[in-house]
Amino acid sequence: MTKQFYYTISLLIGILFFFGSCGAKKTQKTQGLSQTKIGKVNFYEGSFSKLLDKALVVDKPIFIDVYADWCLPCKQMDKNVFIDDALARYLNTNYLPYKLDMESKDGQMLQTVFAIKILPSLLFLNKEGDLLIMEEGYTDARTLLSQAKKAAKKAI
């Protein structure tokens, strides 16, 4: 009887964990976006289609940092460029900053759409998702801020 009792309890706990985790995953999928701070920039991560929906709702253009985990210049951008106060303030105020792993499903799709060949690639899109400016390779904060301002004028 004790063995059966422990088996039943273990089975119930397993079922609760299974259904509990299923609900959590569904919630995350329906939201589709999360935000993380890299340097001083508040980047969105997650579904690109959800980001496009958000851009239309909040009426803001999109800035995309396309990276890969193995990309050293990408890591250097995180460490040295996205810490710049003026750049971070401008991106956080005027754009929806989005961090996109090139090796993800959305990353592979955008690689094809925008012919991305170099990492990091920094894309400025209007709120409909049309490319305004693409900067390839490591870019310093001053140049990136200048490009962001130029793209914002085109987005109007």
C-alpha cells in the first residue's frame, strides 16, 4: 500500500508539473515578446511578427541588431556601443530596439529578405517593416546614432 501511495502521489505531481508547464509556455507564446537591457538599450526579443504588430500600434520604427552567439564583433557592440548614453536614449525613445539571433527562425527569414551577409548587421525599418538603412559590421556609437537619426527622418 505504501508503494502504491507513493506511485500515485508521484503520478499526480508529474501531471501537475506537465500541465503547469504547458500553460506557462502558451502564455509566453501568446505574448511573443520580452524585453532585456543590453548595455543601456532596452531590446525586445522574440517573435518578429509580434514586434511588427507592436510597431504599428505604438507608431514607431524598428531598430534591429542582428547577431550570433559566436560573433565576436557582435559581443563587442553589446559591451562598447550599446552602453553609450546618447545612443541608448535615442534608440529607446524613438525606436523599438530588437535583438535578433541570426540562427533563429526569424533570423534566417530576415537574412533572406534583407540579404544579410555580415554580422553584426544593424537594420533600421519603418513601422511597416520596410528597410530604411542597413549598417554592416561593427559600428561605433557615434556613427550608429547618426544613422539612427537619418533613418528616423526617412521613417516619417
